[in-house]
Amino acid sequence: SDIQNKIAAGEVVERPSSIVKEIVENSLDAKASVIEVFIKNSGMDSIKVVDNGLGIDYDDRKLLFERHATSKLGKAYDLFEIRSLGFRGEALASIGAVSKVTVESMSENSTAFKLNYSAGHYEEDTVWQERQGTIIEISDLFYNTPARYKYVKNLRTEAGKIIDIMQRMALNNPSVSIRLVFDDKERFKTPGNGSLKEVIHILYGMQVSTNTVAVSGDSPDYKVSGYIVKPEITRSNRNYINLSINQRHIRNFKLSQAIIDAYHTLQAKDKYPLVFLNITMDPKLLDVNVHPSKVEVKLSKERELLELVENTVRRALLDLNL
Ligand code: ADP
Ligand code: MG
């Protein structure tokens, strides 16, 4: 029902930045190699994402806004082996409940389409672009909820969150060219050539990128790789630790603490490291189903991973001091 949709929307798409995250994750799931994101008025007026991914089949177009309609789960047990970012089929249903959405898409062997969706109603458009991929535009965010007022008052905070989310997406997907445009002004554009170091350079500048050191390590169940930035180029808060598991941005207090501990044995305790680490593991050992935002994760064999991460970072820091 409409009320159910609005309640669920509160969890998955509680703010403009979480809508951006869900939409861009869909483009990544669709294996896009180029993703462009256009934000108007911190997302409140419009969020438009253009990708060159697999596209949406014509026959699926009206399922997009159905709750629990996802093309990403074959069988129930796939839930324990998730490789795509989305899997609940909830995002578009929730977004469609609190905003106006236009979807334009074409998949490889199917007809292109364009439709406008608002308050449960579809309207097919006869004008569409014939190119493989998808263009989704979300406008008038939260037009039918009290949340609208709340975000209009905090546009700057919201813009900051969108930038943060987009930067993490870029860092976790160096093989995808990601472009972010705010009110016609380009914020960044990554080349999509697979180089994490180049993404770091584009997002954090020359001084940081020339002071990064590649690190890697493995244990029976985990592999860790990425870059750490030399202790002298540290930042003053713990948000600069970028962690991902199987290319998915995650937050995990204990993992961040393990990295901070490794740094703090070597330098002043009021500064935090700038670190970019991706952990690779069997998706079976990971439970991403813990929170609707899919950011908090539970880990099996946590001890093993904490030791691996701390040792990998500590070893790299010790090597630097030689
Ligand atoms: P989920 O990602 O959990 O499957 P969503 O509500 O985010 O659910 O999206 C619903 C469905 O819409 C997806 O399963 C996918 O089939 C389709 N879809 C959405 N965005 C795109 C896109 N950019 N490219 C291709 N398919 C898409
Ligand atoms: Mg999704």
C-alpha cells in the first residue's frame, strides 16, 4: 500500500544522498563502465544518473517500482552469496513513493522505452534515446512527505554527504569512469582505467597521491590490498579510512580501530590515517543483510581479518621507516 511504501522509504531512502547511493549502485550492478551523476540543488530538485550498463528489458519496465521486484536473485539461497550491490528490490519502489521518477532505458535485445512514474501512476513517453544503458532522473524529492522541509534546511550538509558517497563509489570502482556534476559544475571525473592510485590523485590531490604506498597481504580466508598514505600526510578524523569488502563500501568499527592502532604505535595519537583498503573474501562469510543501508556488515572469522589488516598496515609502516 501507499503507507507501507512511505514507511519503507524511510529506511532505504531516508535522504537525497541515500537515493544517490542506491541509483548509482544499480548502475554498477548493471556493469556500466561510464556513470555520470547530475545533482541539482543538493539533490532536492533533481538527481539524474546516466549509465552505459546492460539496460532494462522492455518487459520489465513496469516491475521497476514493485516492492521486492529484483532481477538480481535467482534463488532464495543466493542471499548468502551476494555479489551484486542491490538485492532486495526495494530502492526504486521506495524512491517512487516519495518522488517523481523518469526512466529511460534500452537493453541489448529489447525495445527502448521511457516512462514517467509518480504516485503509483505510469505514463509512457514516446520519445526516447536509442542507446544501450539507462537514464534515471528523480525529481521533486519527498514532495509528499514532511522530510522535504528538513532537507531543504540542510542543503549544504546533504551536498557534503553526496560528495562523500560518490567519492567512495569512485574509490571502490577504479575501472568505472565516474563523473559528478553539481548544478552544472563538474566536481570530479575519474578515468575508469582501473588505477586506484589515479582515483586517489583526482579526489585527494597531488600531495596525497605522491605519498601513497601500495600494501597487500593475505590469510587463508581473506585478501587485503590497497594504499596507505604516509603518516605525515594524515587527517584529523577517522572518516578518512576507506574500507570495502568485495568492492562494496563498508563501515566496521573494529577494522578501523585495527588500522588506527597500527598507525598510533608510530605517530601522534590525535591524527588519523588516510587509508584505502579493499578486502576480498568468499561472499558466504559475509552478512550484508544486517542493516537496510547495507553498510554495516557482520563478519565470520573476524579475529583472522582484524589481525590480517593490522599486520598488513603495520608492516607497511615499518617498511617506510627503514
Ligand atoms: P535491486 O537493486 O535490489 O534489485 P532496485 O529497486 O534498486 O532493486 O532496482 C530494481 C530493478 O531495476 C533491478 O533489479 C534492476 O533489474 C532494475 N534496474 C534499476 N536500475 C537499473 C540500471 N541502471 N540498469 C539496469 N537495470 C536497472
Ligand atoms: Mg538497487
